[in-house]
Amino acid sequence: MITWRTIVVVLLVGLAGGTLTAQQESRLARLFDANSLKQNIRFLSDDGFEGRAPGSRGGELAAKYIAMQLAMSGIKPGNNGSFFQPVNLIAVKANKDAVLRIGNRNATFDYDFGRDFVVTTGVQRKRVNINNELVFVGYGIDAPEQDWNDYKGKKSDYRNKILVMLVNDPKPTRKDPDRFGGKGLTYYGRWTYKFEEAARRGAAGVILIHTNESAGYGWNVVETSLGGSWRYEVERGAGDNSPALRMKSWVTEQTARRIFAQADLNLDELREKAESKKFKPVKLNLRATMNQTYELKKLQSNNVVGYWEGRDENLRDQHVIYTAHWDHLGVGKPNSEGDTVYNGALDNASGVTQVLALADAITRLPRRQQPKRSQVFLFTTAEEQGLLGAEYYASNPVYPLEKCAANINVDGGNFYGRTSDYGALGAERSSLGKIVNKELKERGMTFSPDDKPEQGYFFRSDHFPFAKKGVPALSIRNGTKYIGRPAGWAEQFFTEYNSKHYHQPSDEFRDDWVFDGMVQMLDVTLGIALEASNVKKLPRYNKKDEFAKAQPNRR
Ligand SMILES: [Zn+2]
């Protein structure tokens, strides 16, 4: 007999069942242990590692600890029998006494280091002499997928020239509100791109025109970062013939106005012209001369690489690569409490710990659930100096990048609890997006898109050198909707972290951190990685994406 009691019970069971399915732990979550994550992050951010600076005793000890952890999990050495990939770094510092002389036969003008311009070099020599012609190239962008090329004309128009250019990318127009990402930033807007493209064109140097608005920061920022402070680069090996700029410089807007006035040209008019795809480069009929000296110092560090062979013999020559940078800022300026160790607990002991946990989890999967493609675990050095360990690996890959299905980067972590959503920078750019959404749907979760595309976060961690080489890449980010918390609840943690602890000695392990959210994220991340390891076709960038052109033949 059906009583009201039975009906209520059936309803309750039904409801409970429904809720359970939506929030059910996937089978993968069981492979992660909150307490192990906690202990590992606590250990890696201990003062004993001295802030994990590349090349320092504490930093290289952290790299050895990571290799030992991989070995203990049964992961194989990933670099021809070794867990280490040596990365030689060089720091370059400009002496501030140089004068930049610009002019023609009739008149010259001298500009002062620091006040008018700053400069560094890409050729890693103690003495660099410049005596070259100036050409204004607008934004200095070649973007086939946007049908845009500022480098019109002959190759010789740019070879051995100093290219003067604007930072940022062409502004959206009423007719074309989405050009160059609309309000978002494309890589074409970053100054690093401008230097790289000019080098590919065989230019001798670049002069970037700074404005507060276009750069997004004041001249003081440019001056402190380039104006006579140490800047690290990957050391150019003997016989390295890759293009490098002799002169990488920025000038103030005032200096730029003065230079254009010397050429009888108006900067504002040329800026206006540069907003059109019809823009043609303009010879300034001026030469720049400068005798600049640099101090150099060398440093040896290591990426850590682990390897796990895929189960499918037809797919195991392809792989998924995980990245997390082990380095942080070392020992430095004391904070108000006199603390000098930049522990980097969140940035990035947490990411290292998560990738170690992913590696360990994969070794414990039953045979039939093992990934078909191989797995490569890369712990990079010198991310904080400009993604140098990742850049080095991407230029000297142990496993061919054309056979890399995906890069999954972890930089930071969730210490605040479970969420109903999950973020992965870059998901919208490639077919990995479909995989991300499938895994989230299975878990009753939603995707949290990048809410600040104008900040260009996609260009600021170790997945980016892989993206530039055409490898579909994701950088994992916390969700924003914390279960049982009001909307915007976590915002305060991020604001506090960014203003008080980011790149400070106080980025330390905290006893009030919780780890259930991290376990949940690892469950999703492993699901995505396994799917990317098993899908028939190699994932690829969407046709219109700016990184598709790096691997046009990827099938
Ligand atoms: Zn980081």
C-alpha cells in the first residue's frame, strides 16, 4: 500500500539521490589526499629552501627534492636518463652612463639614460655599439589571422635598422569591435612580442614609445625594470644563431615627440595612421648612435623532468606535458617584520605539489584507466625572471612539441574550499575547451571564464612558451563560486593576496588554509588530462586563434 509516508520517503531519496549525483566525487578524487598536499606545500615553502632562487643552494635543493618525489612515485627520469635539464642563465645589467645620440648630418641631439630612455641588449655582450637608421613601424605587428601586417615592403627595409614602435595593439573600431581581442589584450600588444618580431626581421634594435595609457604602467616601472637592474635571460650557447636584438629600449613619450620633431614628423599624426591596416612604415632619415657597456653574470639552474609511458603503443610517442615552476624570489629585501625569505608558498610551492600529486595519482591508476599517451612532468626554473625555464624547454624540447597533445600549467592553488566552478586560462582558444566542459559537466560544475582579459594573464606563466609553439595550453585557475558562501566571497582573499603577499616574504604557509578545494580541482584537472591523453585526434588551436599559425599542419 502506498502511504503518504512512502511518498515522502521516495521523494526524499529521489532528491538526495539527485543532489548526490550532482556533487558526487568522481572516482579520481580518491587518488588525492588533502593532508599530503598540505604537508608538501608546508615543506617546500620552509625557510630552509631559502626562497628557491634559481642557482641558489636552497633552490637547487628544492629541484632535487622534486626529483626524489617523482622517483618515489615510480616516475622515470625524463631527460635521457636524468631528472634534470640544465638551464644556463645569464644576467645583464646596463651601465647607466650611456648617451643615445640621434640625428642626421645637419643636427644631432643627445638623450640621457633613465630620464629620456632605458636600454638593454639581447646579444649578451659587455660592449655593444649602435650606429643604425631609424624606421617607424607603427605597432610592429604581423598577424595573418587578423589580416594585419605592419612590416610591408622589402626585407632590407628592416634589416639592421632600429625600429621605432608603439606598445599595445590597434584599438577596436566601431566597424570592427573585436579586432585584436577587442578590450582584451592579444600577445601582439606585449612588448616581448615586439622585440621577438623585430629580431625575426633582422632588426638591430627596437625603440618602444612609452605612454602611461598604452603600457598600463608609468615610466618609473620601465625605469626600474630596465634602467640598470639585473635582467635574466637564457644564455646563448656557442653557435646559437637565433636572431637577437643588439638594442632593446624604451623612450618616454616626450623623447619620442622630440625624435619625431627632429625628423620633421608629427607623432600624433603617425599614431593615427598606425591604427589602419593600410599603414606603411616610415623612414625617419635619422641615425641612432650609442656605445653602451653592460655587466654580465652567469648562473646554472635546472628544470626537473619526469616521464610516464602511455599505455597505447600507437599513441605513446605523443604526450601531455604538465608544468609548474619550482623557483621563487630567494632571499631579498626585508619586509616590515624583518623577514627576508621569499617563501613562495602559494607561488608556487602549491603548483609544484599539485603536479607531483597528479604524477603520483597517474602511477596508481588501474591498467585500464592508464592514459594512452605518455605523460611528461616538467618543473621549471626561473619563471619569475620571465618564464625562462619554460622558454628553454620549449626551444629545446626533450619530447617533440608537434606530438604534444596539451600543456597543463599549475601556478597557484585553491586554499579556500570547494567550488561549483573551475577556471582554465586558454580553454576558449583550442579544442581543449570541449574537453574541459565535458569533464565539468560530468561533475555538475561550470566553467569560469577569464574575467580580466585586458590583464593578459594568459601571457604570464609557463604554459605561454608552449602556446607560442602551437601547443594547446591551459593554465588552471580557481573557481569563483565557493559552495555555501555568498557570491564574491573569495574576492577578498585574492585582493588581500595581491596587495599584501604577492611576491613578498609573507607568501608563507598558513594554518587556516583548507585543502578540500584543491583535491576537487585536482580531480577535474586529472580528468581533463586523461581525456586529452586519450582523444583520437591531437587537440589544436581554433583556426582564428593567434597561436594556430605556429602549427598549421597539426591534425
Ligand atoms: Zn608563479
